[in-house]
Amino acid sequence: MIVKKFYGRTVEEAIKNVKENLGEDASLLLVQKVKKKGLLGFFGATEIEVTAAKDISFEIQERVTTSYREDAGIDPPALSKIKRLLTEEEVDNDIISTIISSYIEATGGNQIKLKELDTSILTSIIKGLIKTERNQNYTGKTRAIFIGPPGVGKTTTILKLASYYSAEENKDVAIISTDIYRSGAIEQLKIYGKILNIPVETVFNVREFEKVIHKFRSMDIVFIDSAGRSKRNKEYVELLRKFIYTIPIQGLKIYLVISATDNFTYIKEIYDNYKILYPNSLIISKLDEAVTLEILIEKLIKLGSNVDYVFIDGGAGIHQDVLSFASGSDEILLVMTPEPTALADAYTLIKAISLSGAKKDIKIIVNRVKDPGEGEDTASRLNILLERFLKFSVSYLGSIPDDIWVERAVKEQTLFVTRYPFSKSARAISDIALKLTGSERKGVGFRGFFRNILEKVSIK
């Protein structure tokens, strides 16, 4: 499916542009008045924007053979685009060849299909290349050290995990910092340690580290933050190995933290430098800052990370990436508000997803409602539209109230579900999560909902 936006001074002019570019059978997804781009828009000038989609038909079969490519001297457009995208992201040549071969096989070598890149096919191929393995929840005491270059988010990751296990799993958690080179990191850990009521210790050498490890021997989980030094600093890597040797091997977890914003060449250097420490888990940080998905894909394929679940924030609006991710996802969660404009946006997005051929069970969550009845009414109005025009309906997961405690938690820079667990919004999220895990029941509380999630998802 192709999704594009067209503009005109009037609706008729914009639709004319749609038909000229996509043909008479194109579907109109959204028609709205928007500000013009540039200086005219600044002075209030408007134009009509039409979002349209077209499902490409492949009834005409024309095979692409090896002789076609060799004789023509060029690859079909879709294959050229795949090669260019992956080459720009420094993907290994062997992986590129595998992906291209799989794409040709998936399209049946159809010349028309190979004229334009089908991102849903490409996504499916790449997904198949990533080896995943379901892991059991760990039991007993855990000692987890986080290693990696500076700036990848080791300290932030530790704080998130410490907050989760302490507040939601009721685990006894402690943090040890060996990052004596960044006073800011130590101060950050201590501040959040006070907020979360988690003990934080700083050590300056292996002897002190051994003493603190012994001091925290009764703790369920101890997170260890290492200094971020240059990947070429062999002496520091050797020091890290000495730290690791003092940790009891039972329950030991070594996390290599890398950033999604780095290219593969740099990631490979990092891995080669730290592999002597035998990291058994991989954390990819800064996904929201990554420029392209190919960087993440390359890391998952090449480094062999084990991934059980992937949650993708598709962002607002209708664009090709959202539709591609929707078609490749196992479940689709659509978050909306009760406003009429949000209702129109939700309908438009669902229409685009259904036209793309993704026959998925779409679940909706209505955010910022005045009361539960408003959420149910919003879902009902959406389903009336869907059933009337698309012969389709969505499942209603629940609603989240407009809660003053959320605003207060934002100002305090804390998580409202842990800071104010008895707020209406926190309880609403708990109910929704229980429905998602298929374990809806009374009396389990917020802790129970996370216990149910951990039955399916294991954080190494």
C-alpha cells in the first residue's frame, strides 16, 4: 500500500492531484484544511490537504531473472533501494545479499512488485533474521553489572530497572557505582536512591568493591554502574574484569549497553573490546533518538541479541512506517482521547490499517477521560463509525482519567505509578495491563499486574 499527502487550493483540486498520481481507485483517508508551508502560512494562508492510499495490484506477472539484471546492468528499483539503505547504514554485505535474495523470493521475482519497495515485506524478512529465545524469569539473588562506552545510558538504565524492581516487584535493591570519573553520575544515583529508598554506594578500587558486595549480600538485586571510558582503554577493561571476578558467579549478569544512534562499525569495535568480559545480555538504549531503523536491525541481527517482546511507539498521524509496523505487529494498541478530532483521527488510522491488509485485532485505550462512562461512550461512537463504513470493530481495553496526580508527578520528575500508586490513573493502567496479559481478576493490585507481565517477559 502507498500512502501519500496531496495539496490544493480547493478540495476538488487536491482530489484531482490524487487521481493524477494514484489513479481513480485511490482511497481518500483524510481531508482537512491546513496552514500553508513557508511565509504564506505564517500570515494565515491555508490550503486543502488530502491523505490518500492505494493498494497496488500485482495481477500481471512478469518474472525477474538473473539474466534480466545482468543484461540490463541495473537492479530493479526496490532492490536498489534496499541495497542503498542498508549500505548507507554500513550493514554487512552478506546480510544485504541474504535480505535481497529473500525479497526476490517473497515477491516471486515479479517485475511490477520490484518497482517499488514494500516495507512490510522487508520488515517481515528482517524479523525472520533476528533470532529470539524465550527466557525464564530468574530466581534467587542477582548481581548485574552494566558495561559499555560513555554516554550510552548505563546510569539511566540502572535507575529505571531499580525503580521497577523496588517499587513494583517489592525486591530489596541496592546500587554500586564504580564511576568515580563522573561526579554527576554518582550524584544522580544518590538523589534517585533517596527518592526510591534504595541504598547507593561508591567504590574506588577492587578491595572496596569486594567489601560492598559482601555488605549487600542479603539484597535480592544489586545493580553495578561502571565508568564509561574509551572503548580502546584496555587497562580499564582489565580493571572491569577484576571487578567482575569478585562477584559470585551464581546470579551474575553482565549487560553490554550500546546506543541505537551509533553505526555498526562503531558498535562492532565496542563489542570486540568488551567481549573478553563475556557479556551475556545486550541492552540497546536511545531508541527514540535513532535516525533510522536499519541501525537497530543491524545490531539485533549481527550481535545476536535475544528479544522476547518489542513495543513500538508509532507516533501521531498516518505515515508509511506506522502502517508497516502495524502490519508486522502481533497486536495493535490505539490510544486516543474523547475529543471529536481524535475520533476522526482514530477512524482514519484504522481505515488505513484495514486497507493495508493487516487483519489485526485492534484494541483501543481512551486517555484523559472525565469518568469511565466517557471512555465507553467514545469507544461506542468509534465502533458505530467503523461498523457502518468499514464493517469492522475494535476491542475496548479501558480508559485513563485526567488525573491531577499525573501532573504533579511530572512536575516532581517521578513516575506517577510509583509515586502515587493509589491514584485513579495508576489503578486504571493496572486494570488495562491485566486485560492485556489475559489475567483480569479482582484484588491482585498493581504488584500483581507486573507479576503477570513477568510470566511472559523476562528482563535479563
